[in-house]
Amino acid sequence: MVSQIFMNLPVKNLEKTKKFFSALGFTFNPQFSDENAVCVILGENLYAMLLLEKFFKGFVPHKELCDFSKNTEVINAIHLGSREEVDAMMDKALAAGAKQYRDPEDHGWMYGRAFEDIDGHLWEPFVMDVSKAPAVPGKAE
């Protein structure tokens, strides 16, 4: 089993990135942060490593970085504790410079919002109650 996740994303400006994620209420792990990267603590054993593009490129020298204003490689879905927390994170993100990239989705058992951060990365804060999820047709109960 996986014991920790360190998600790595390229960013253009580390100071603006730190300010953005601070505005969302996240804190940072100074042990893994320096002039090239900041380690955002997303939860217990869950981290986003936000690396300056030039530094990030050093890990993938034979591939080009995406232009996140035009391309998407990943959607970072993050489960929160309540619908209110989802709305609060979305409000904070928009106030900090994010853009909403799709309308809210409410399926009764799952509610989610979606924003594009200041570097174009996609984030989907959501909450769900799996016990209320509809049964999958043809799947044994």
C-alpha cells in the first residue's frame, strides 16, 4: 500500500504560488521547501510539491512541459469533509485568483466544484457519501 503521496506540479512563480495556497488555508513543510520548490501539506501524508518550471524540467529532460492554459494532464480531486468546506475552498480559490472551470455538480450523494489555479492546474474539491451512491447496474451487491 502507498504510505505517502507527493504530487509534483510545475509553477511559474513560487512566491505567488505560496500566496495562493496560503489563501486556501494550506500550510507548507519547510523540510521540503526551498528557492526551487514549496511542499504544500494537503492532508496526513498527502503533499503537493510545487516546483519552479526550470527545476521541474530537470526531472523530465526528454519531455516538454504542458502549456496548462491550453492542455490538461491531470485533475486533482480533493475530498473534503462537507459541502460547506467545498464551497469555502472554492470561494477562497476564486478570491485568490483562480478561475472556475465548470459549473458545480450535485448528485445528491456527491457534490463538487472545480477551479483552475494561477498556473492552470485543475483542482476539484468535493465531498461524497459512498453509502448513498447508486448501485452499479449488473454489479453484485
